[in-house]
Amino acid sequence: MICSIITGTGHYLPNKIIKNDHFLKYEFYDKRGKIDQSNEEIIKKFQDITEIKERRYIDRGLLNSDIATIAAKKALYNSKIYKEKIDYIISAHNYGDIHPLSFQSNIMPSISARVKNKLKIKNRRCKPYDMIFGCPGWIEGMILADQLLRSKYAKNILITSSETLSKVIDPHDRNAMIFSDGAGAVVLSAIDIKNEKNGIIYHDSQCDNNEEFNYLTNGPSLNPNYKKSLINIRMNGRRIYEYALTKVPNMLKNILDKAGIHLNDIKKIIIHQANAKMDYAIIKRLLRLYNYSSLNKEFISKIMPMTIQKFGNSSVATVPTLLDLILKGKMSPHKINPGDTILMASLGAGMNVNGMIYRFPKKIIK
């Protein structure tokens, strides 16, 4: 049985730590104009809702493709697979490389092609694909890779996820405090495992691209006098929150049902680190679908590890970064052991949502 197995993981977190007091001197606006509220009050309310206390920003000299390459090198090293044996590179992102002065988005050549170039892969049969799918891009990249591996079009695929949102935030928008930079990477390999179903067990994606299309877009600054960039991420937080609670829990239960797996058999739920309040609410609703009686925060924290408090929302990079931290023993007391089954999920611009069940092999017998 050909199984899509994670053979290596890696991530990159910038060294520059940006704490909430960084925003004390900002001027915040909404659609009506300058907000008549102290920054201390704005930041406190923000932290109470999102739980974000700090986030990471890349250094000025680094690009999106640079940090994707750093994470990719770590994943390749961890996998012990020679880089020339990689058949595809799938790179999830939203904005490409952002020029440090003009703030213009650049995705030609593609980020995946740039990663291949920076890894110095000479294999002409290694094909670079970019995955532009909002924050769920890394999971969608894993889904595409799984299909390629099972179809025997490839044996080893590198999936990177990277974003530098610090370069596309509106400094006059309170939502700017949510976003951060980072990168994750995974090597997924086709391995014939006898008598066991392991690796990617089941997945699903759903896309609502009608009125939901405008929940997360780009636009000019809320401050009409700010002209530094026209590429500023614009988010309708309330609409996204409502959408997430309506769509994600039911989709995840449907994935589990289709796979014939009960939530009791899931050791960890790794969900996109978007907003702590929203993530807690999603999991509570999922638990209610199974009639769980224990819905307290302590119970949820055991099954759902979180990084948003320290690393913020780095879009496509949040799920693979969190996964790598757990696998490398850096998220104590959270652990993933051989034989464990986990559930991963994400939602983002589009609006797109997806989820995936992954089982770690007890032992690989080729």
C-alpha cells in the first residue's frame, strides 16, 4: 500500500521579537477615521481576544523565498533525502517576495522556482508549483502532494510554506497586530507500508468564493494620508469569525466520519493559528458535535497546542511550524508518538477551508 509519509520537517522563526508595546505609538484608524481611544485600551482589548503578546518579523534584508529555503533545508536534512531526489516543490504563500523599498509583490519567477534555485537543485525533472490558497495553502499543498504520490507521479515532494506579512500590513489598522512572519516545510514521501494505513488518511477542502470572497482582501490604508503601499491586508474579522464557526467544525466532523475515525482517536488537533478566541470556539463546537461534556479551556489546551501567543499569525506557516515544534520536542508537554493520529485544519482568504487526518507510522517496513 502506497502511503504518503512525512519523512522530514523544518521551520524558520525570525529572531526579531515584536511585543505589543511596539504599537503604543501607532495611530489607529477605522472606516470612520481616527479611533478615539487610547492605544493602551486598544492593545489590551486586542490581547484579551487574540491572546497574542508578541510576534516575529523578518530582518529587512530577507525575502519570503529566503525563509522558505531555510525551512526547506532543515526539512531535507531531517528527512535524510538527497535534494536531487525531490520530484516536486510545492510552495504555499500569498504575496511572494515583497520588495523592501517599493513594497511591490513579486511572484515571477515563482516562489517554488526561487526555492529550487536557492537550494541549488539541478534535477530538471523537479517541478516547482506555487500554491496560492490563502492561509490553508500548506495543507492544500500536502493534499496535492498526496495525490501525486499515490498516482506514482512522484516519490518525494518538498512542501514549503512561508509568509512575510509584516511587509503588507497597514500600520493604521488594529488588525496589523495579528500578523507575523515565518516559514515551515515538510518532505512527503511515497512509502509502501505493509498491512497498515498510515500517513495522510483522509482530507477535504471547501471553497466559498461568492460574498465570502471579500472577507479577506487587499486595499489602501485606513488612513487616507498613508501612501507607502497600496498592498495592505484588509480583514473583516467579524465575518471571518462567523464563517469559521459555521463551516470548520462541521467540515472536520465530516472528514472524521468519512475516514471512519472518532474524535476520541485523535491525539492532537493542529489548527491554523489565526486568533485564539476563534480557535477555541471552533474546537468547542467540534467537541459539542460529539456531545463532549468537558468543554473547559484546560481540556481543550491538552488536545489543541497553540503558538499564536508568542508567534502571532504567519498565515500558511502556522500549521507546519507548530507540527515541527511538537515533533522536535519544543512544545512540552505536547508530544506526538509513533502510531498517533492527528487532525490538521485551516481557513483563510477565498474563503477556503480544509482539513487532513494524518497517522504517524509505528514502524516503516518498505
